[in-house]
Amino acid sequence: MKRYIYTLIVLLLAAPVATAQNHHVNQEALDMADQFVTNYDSLLNSYVITKYTSTTRRHHANINTDYAFDQIPDSVIAKRLASLHTVIPMTFNQEVRSHIRMYLNRMRNRLDVMLTLSEYYNTLFEESLARYDVPEELKYLTIVESAMNPKATSRVGAAGLWQFMYTTGKNYGLEVNSVIDERRDAYKSSDAAAHYLHDLHNVFGDWHLAIAAYNCGPGNVNKAIARSGGKHNFWQIYPYLPRETRGYVPAFIAATYIMHFYPEHGLHPKRVTIPLRTDTVMVERNMTFANIQKYIGIDIEELRALNPQYRADYIPGQNGSYPLCLPTNKMNDLIQHAEEIFRDSEDSLSAAPVAVTSTEERPAVNKKSASSRRGGGSAYHKVRRGETLSSIAAKHGTTVSKLKKLNRLRSDRIRYGQRLKVR
């Protein structure tokens, strides 16, 4: 599968509308600002950005000051939000305005990177969201969550573009252990996030509440509903939610606004042009980054940037089928030296083993499947908790459509313990 990456490697009841004269910056917006800057600055220091970005002066137009934004009437901002063709209500109120102001301030020197990242990621996000019938605009959650930084890690341990916690990630089919963290895999984490958001909407029947639950968990949203006397509107349960979650939905609406209306605020960013063409292959034997570097001559930092899910510079191919992303011009070298890389990787791992998961956490190896991949014939996979057709397809180097055809499935629904034919 070929990817063209330009950077990385990577209305329910509306709340009362505030007046333009009441311009406060609330604590929730300040918290979101700090989180955004932390994740963005980490991204800016990443290998690909530092290697290919030649200038730090990006904007070629005068940028409106906060004072200029404060002069814009609420009715103008509200009208713009209402003009967006979205499934999720783009409610406007003072909280939303405060977050828009925050993003205009914080993104004025960062917007070009966000736009360039979105050129690559949005297609990926949209495909995953559409697969689960989730509104396309939820792709902007990644700005709020991680500033589109696949290596972002929160102070409580959430990781990746979509900031999955360990348990939630595992429940949605993401492998997380001492060797691999698929929360940092853009494709797999996007599929898991879309699935999770779909399930949360099924629980609450409301996208604002589903978004809030994505941030703080469905239990906290249910507590807020109970404390509000049974109300099922985000703005009505707002005072009963955790502080971070109170700012989460306004931040999402604000990020959506900024990505559509930045020119109206004097932001005219130069594009960060980082043409990086890559291919992905599925690996079914152990590989170490050191040996990949040795035989194909790739900078190990670039290898890490392109494959952020591997925590120990090691691809545990013996446990399944895992993706390796490389610059296109390195693919022939990989094919030519594959056997040497496999051989030397096995030797180095035998001499100095990397940290691996416990027996309880390590995914079970389907011996019949592994031998069948080598020798032909049918192969089967037993569905584990949290797995989806997408995660199983990725693990076995196939596609969802092929799995459905092999198993005569009419939908994407599978059940725990089900035996699926994968080849």
C-alpha cells in the first residue's frame, strides 16, 4: 500500500450566546492551550519536521491580534459555525468563543504544520470514520487530543494521535506491550477510535455526550447525567463534568472552526512542503531496526519516525503480521537484503534479547496459521476480546473484504471465540 506523506514521520439546545463585550479566557481553555503547545512542540522537534523544515518564519501576512478578534461580534462567529455542513451541532456560546480565541493565539505560528499534517491524515481519518458511520468532522478531535502528533503521550499515560489509554486501547484491538504500542500506529488507532466513538454514540444517542465520554469515560458522563437530574444535553450537564471534559467539546468545536475559517482571521500560512513517498510491507519474521539500518542505509531516526508504534526498535514478526513503513526508494534494498536482515536480527535477538511481554499478555500464536503461511493451505484465527475484522486483517496481512468473503460474513460483526478463516 502506497502512502504519500507530506509531514510526519506524522442543534441540540444551544447554550446562551455570550456578548462580544464579555471576553473571558476560562481555565479550561488555558488547560487545553498548555496541552496543545506541549504536544505540538514535541511534534516540532520530531525527526521529519526538523530534517525537512527549512524555515521557522512561516506566515507571510499580518496576523490579527487578540484585540481584533475581540471586536468580531458573536453573531458573525455563530453564523460561520452554523454554515458548516456537519452532523454534530456546532453550538456557539462563550465557552466555544474562548477556545476559538485560544486556538487563534496558539496556532498562529503553528497552523501551517497542522494544515500540512491534515493533508495526509484527513483521508486516513475519514476512511476509518466512514467505516463505522461516524461523522467526518470528528477527525478534528486529533488536534485537541494530540496536535496531530503520533508520539504524543499525556501525563496520565494516554498515547498516540487519538490518545488511547492502555485499557481502552487493548479493548479495541490495539496491541500494547513493552515491544509494540499500536496506539501510535496511525491506521490501527484511527480504526479503533472510530469504533469506540461509534459505540459511545450507541450508548448515549448524542454526539456531544459521546465526545465527552471519549475524553473522561462513559462512567463520568453517566455520573454527570445523574447529578443533573437526568438531563441528556452536554451543556446542561456541563457543571457536573470533570474540568478537563468541560473544555473538551468547546475545544473540538473551536478546532473545527479554525480549520475552516483561519483566512477570515488573517492567517495565511506558507505550506511546509515535505515530499516523502513511502511504502508499507507486512513483516512476518523478527526484524531489528539496527539491522534494517545496516543493510538499507536508512537513518534510524527516520525509521523510528515512520514506525512510531515499535517501542524497542524491534518488529516482533514471529508473533503475527506487522507493518513496516519505509521510503519508497528503500524498498528494493529491503527486498534484496531481507534474508540477511532476518538472519542477523535473529542472531542479535538471541544474543541480547529485548524486553518482551509476559506470557499472559503476549498474543497467542496460531501455529496452524503460521505454518500455513509458510506452506500454503488454509489458516484460521480465533477471535480474542476487543478484536475487530480490521485488526485481524492487519495482523494476517489481508483485508476486511477478503475476510468477509472467506467467512461468508454479511456485516463486520464478529464475536469473542469465533473461528475465522484468514487464508
